[in-house]
Amino acid sequence: MGRPRKYRYTKATAEKVRSMAALKMSIASIADVIGLPPKTASRYYAKELAEGRALGQQAASSVIMSLIGNNDFQAAKFYLETSPEWNKKNVTELSGPDGGPIEVDQNGSAVDMLAQMLGLEMGEDESSDKE
């Protein structure tokens, strides 16, 4: 077998990487296209990846500002929600009275305690199956 040959950087591949990064493709996908492992692609084409991402952000900003300028807020919201870098997280936080800790009766099952906290009524057959 022997030692693997060194990869040679080419301007043509660099331009492909820049274009794909601008289209918000992942590094893994870009590496597959150019035939390199992701780590090697990141090392050889770090500058092009950064430039491509910046061009993609600039294009996305232009689209969003255009939609907002046309008072099309639904389309702007949809564009952002379907964008790979947009991360909309729903966080649910539970707390007891006045923001304090939740006090739980240790004698019941976990399902009964959860149902009690959420204000649900559990039937006898439902709670006994879960223990």
C-alpha cells in the first residue's frame, strides 16, 4: 500500500467549494463532491468555505430584506425557518408555586406524579400499568 499521496489544491476546486458553501451545503457534502475527507477539505479550503458562507449570508440577508420591504412577513418567516442555520427551539420549563421547586409525593408512581403536576387525571388501569 504505502503512504497516501498529498492532495494538490486547485483554483477550480476552490471556486466549486466557495459556490457550494454559499449555497449552505454542509462540509461533509462538499467534501463528498470534491472527493476528500471532511477534515482534509476543511484544512485545504478553509478560506473558501468562510468566503462562501459569508456570500450565502449576504444573499440570504438580501432576500429577507426584500421580503420585509414588500411587507411579506410570512414569506420572510418561512425563509428563515427553512434555512439551515436558523434554529428555532421551543423550551418548556416547569416550576412549582411562585417559581420554586416542584414538590412531589414520593409514595406515588412517576406517571401519577407527572399527571398530578400537569393537572391530568389518570385512571386506575393507566397508572398501574406504568409502574
